[in-house]
Amino acid sequence: MCGIVGYLGNKKATEVLVEGLSKLEYRGYDSAGVAVNTGDELSIRKFKGRLAVLSDDLEKSPIQGTLGIGHTRWATHGEPSDVNSHPHFNKDKSIAVVHNGIIENYMELKEELQKEGYEFLSQTDTEVIAHLVDKYYEGNLFDAVYNATKKLRGAYAIGAICKDNNNELVAVRKDSPLIVGLGEGENFIASDIPAILKYTKNVYFLENGEFVHIQNDTVTVLDENRNVVKKEINEITWDVESASKGGYEHFMLKEIYEQPNGVKETLVRRLDENGDIKLDDIKMTKKDLEKINKVYIIACGTAYHAGLVGKYAIEKFAKIPVTCDIASEFRYNDPFVDENTLVILVSQSGETADTLASLRYAKDKGARIMSVTNVVGSSIARESDDVFYTWAGPEVSVASTKAYTTQLVSFYMIALDFAIKKGSITKEYYHEMIEKLKQMPEKVTKALEQENYIKEDIAKSIKDKDNAFYLGRGLDYSIAMEGALKIKEISYIHAEAFAAGELKHGTIALIEKGIPVIAIATQDSLFEKMVSSMEEVRARGAYVIAVAKEKNKEVEKSADKVIYIPDVDDILSSILTVLPLQLLSYYAAIERGCDVDKPRNLAKSVTVE
Ligand code: M6R
């Protein structure tokens, strides 16, 4: 986690750094800091708390300088505090570093450095980097950073500056994201694109082990053997507006309302003039597919929940057995992965450490690697054989919404594509499903029209509850899991999802008077069974909020409140069912006064294991 940014140019560095950090706060917001070369010294300001604490301080007491680095932190080693905040520096404050990642051998390095007389002020792993750079510094910052990184084990994106040179910024990445922004007479480093979008749309994506050496307005990228690398300039097509709130109170609400468009873009960009799916970005042929005898879908959090729907779709359409597993568990479970296995990694950010590690594990075992991701040029995208990009646009809110629905669309398309290549569905059925998918953006818009009802009637009715249960069967159970995660992470209401059929095997003991049960009953084939479960919990005092299709009005007899979604095929319902649950989480969090876009203890991108 953590976000880093660096600047060398003609502007006031603190302004560029604070602006950049404001776009990276989703990566962590326990503390923030900057170091700026003033010409005479490195001036360092860093504070526990949100970025506003730092920017208020800089406003009251500005730092002059056009070279600097900045950091927004998500604590791993050492509690959030002023002293543990980045940048960290060497003993005479002539070198400053910012770091995103984890140095696995920091204890060993720290002991060695302590024996050599280095004193540590913080509990962070990053401070060893500052002292190591000091140890190797003989008047050349690049050499010092280069030699220091040879000692490091773990994941890192590092930015470094020194007092002696007002025109030099050095950075390196290994397993943590880092990009270089290329401006006119100014250059940037950052953990993610939105941090530099205000200034430039031209970027280099750094590969693992690459260093960037910025001197005056020259940018040189070098590989781990110090060979100069000729990089391709990537032009970013997003604008600043799409990475900012655009009039909504929170990114989450904006992103919820971007779903009709995200669903549409993800779909229509891959339909050819005959209405067939054309997956240009997936090189997998019919022959490749014939070799595949099983699929693993691996992801974390919301992406994992999308994977559960993916499993359902691939098994139903393409008739290939699929296992969906959590990335932090997968590689420790000795899975049956070989060259006949397809492993699909799902990740909005494309940088989630566990998902990336699973990718590498599966690759080592010879599996074919496909990813579904939202970030072009992300580590997961670059290391995959095939990439299916979701067209959600930048997702900033920690709570994932539009990434999820676009991941669902991606899975339906992948499943249909596999199925038609394998001949497991007819051409008629294939086109029928594509036509139904094309209707989804409109249905998503319609489902979101329930906003006011959810806000006023439902969110207010659960705002003071400590616990809630989400029930579903079949596909609806996967959506129940996503609904429960969403409300937990932003409103801090404890919520659990259960397969409704499991109720009687233990869970029903928890049902007591007034407890909210969100009963998801959108599967026609399981509707009656869901209604029975609703009756069972209602008989024990639960306050039942049902989610059902418009046509199934009889649900009202068994629920206290009903949220309707437009009528849709069972298999595609997931795209709609999740929408009221997202809105419910959002408004429950608002009612409870929570910081929706920056929930406690979380970060948008989990780049540590
Ligand atoms: O970037 P990724 O999709 O790999 O992230 C995976 C999870 O960390 C993410 O979905 C997380 O669960 C969200 N906060 C959920 O809203």
C-alpha cells in the first residue's frame, strides 16, 4: 500500500506533491509527508493523520523548492505516527526516501546497520533504505540507491533525493507499482496515474527491477544491470474529470452511477459488426481451449466475489470445471495446476500482492494465465498471457462498485466466447445472450432509480443496527457475500452472508427480534425456497428486506420491505442485484457518519501480502 510521488521541474514542488498525494490517498491515509530540496537543505514535513494536516502546515509555513518527494502511508511496520511517517532520512538529513512496499529482510539489515553505528528513529522497515543509501553514498545518488537496492528483499517502489543535488531524482520499483510522468521541462514519479494527470498524460510504466534517473529535464530508465532501457511513451486517455468527483459528494456514489456506462463500454467495445464477441486482447484459440481441462479463478475481496459469478457462468455456458479461490489461500493449498490449467486472475488495480503472487505461482507450474483487470499496464496485466480489460474507468473509492459490475460483464463474455468456441452452446443461444447483455446498461440505470427509497426507507431503518445478515441461494449467495462485504467495509455494521439453505444448520440461532436480514430472491428457480427461508427468519423476529424481480410481487407477503430490480434472466441478474446493495451500504454509512471513500484501516490497493 502507500502512495509515493516525486517532482523535478519549475513549479513549487510542495503544490505538485500535495496535489499528487490527494489522488493517492486511496492507497493509504494514516499519515503524509514531503521532503523538498530548498537549495540549502532538505526540508521535511510529515504528520500523522490525513493529508489535510500536512497541507495546512505547508500553507502556514511554505517550503520553497522545485525538487521533492511525497508519501501517503498505510501502516505496515510501526503504528501511524509523525516519526513513522515518510519521508525517512539519513542521520544528517542530507538524503530522503519514500517507499511503498515491504522490506522483508529489514530486521537483519537494521541490525547490521546498527552495528555500524546507524541510529534508527522509527519502527519502519523503510528507514533501513535511507541508511543504506547513506552508507553507499559517495557523491552519486544514483549509485547509492542502486547499491542499496541490491541488499533489499521484498517489494518496493522507492523515490530518493539528496541535499547535494537540486536537479536529481532517483526511483526504482520491484513488485510495487511506479510510473514516470513526462512533462514539458518537468517530470514526475508516482504510484498511480491520477497523481500526475493534472500535469501530463504521457507516462512510462516501469518494469520490475527498473530504475529511473531524472536529472534536470532528462529522464533515463535503466534495468537492473544498469543498461539504458528504451521505453515506450504511453498516452493516458482518461481526463482529470474522470478521476475526480464530478459533482457527487463521494467517489463511491459517482462510481455507482458510472455503472451503466462501464457495463456498456465493457460490452460494446468487444462486439463486432455481426454482434459477435471479438476478444482481440485474448489470444486464446479454439485449440488452446481444447487443451484446458480446468479453470481456477483467483482474486481477493470484491474481485473474488465477481470470480464466483464467473465460475457459475463458465461452468454453465462452457461446461469447464472451475474452482474459485481466494488469492491469499490459493498458493498455500497445493492446488492442481499444470499446463492444462487456465488460471484467471481478477483484480481492479492489477497490483494486489496476493493476486500477483498467485499469478506467478501458477505461471511457474506452466498454467495459461489470463487476467481481468481495470488498469492498463498494471503488473498483473503485464505478466498475463491474455488480458481482458474492464472498461470501468478509474475507480477511486476504496469500496469497489463499478469494477465489480464490469468484471461480471467480462466473465459473461469470456464464458460465452469459450462456449461458442467449444460448441457447448448453439449460435442462437449465444446471440440471444449477447442481446440480453446489450439490454443491461438500461436495466442498470433503472435499478439505480430506487436510490431515494433505499436512502429514506431502508438505510434509515438499519442505521442503528449492530448486525445484519445477507441470505441468498445459487448465484444470489455470491451477491449476498458482496453485499455483506460492502456494508461492513464502509458502514462498520457487522454483516455476514449465508447460503439460505444452511440457515437451519446453525445460523438461525442468531436470528432475534429486529435483526435485519437482507434476503436476495432474484433466482426464479429458487424463489419459493428463498421465500420459505424468509418466513423462517421472520417467524423469529427478523426484519426482512427482500431484493426481488419486479414480476415477483408475491414476495411482499414474506418481507417487511422489498427492493425490486428489473426483470432479467436468472443468470444475468447478478449485474442488477448488487446495485441496491451498493446503495444501501452507501446510505447506511452516510447515516452513521462514516467516511465513505476512506473507511478506517483500509486502502484501495493492497500491495502487501
Ligand atoms: O484491486 P483488486 O481488485 O485486486 O482489489 C481486491 C480487493 O482488495 C478489493 O476488491 C476490496 O475487497 C474492496 N475494498 C472491496 O470493496
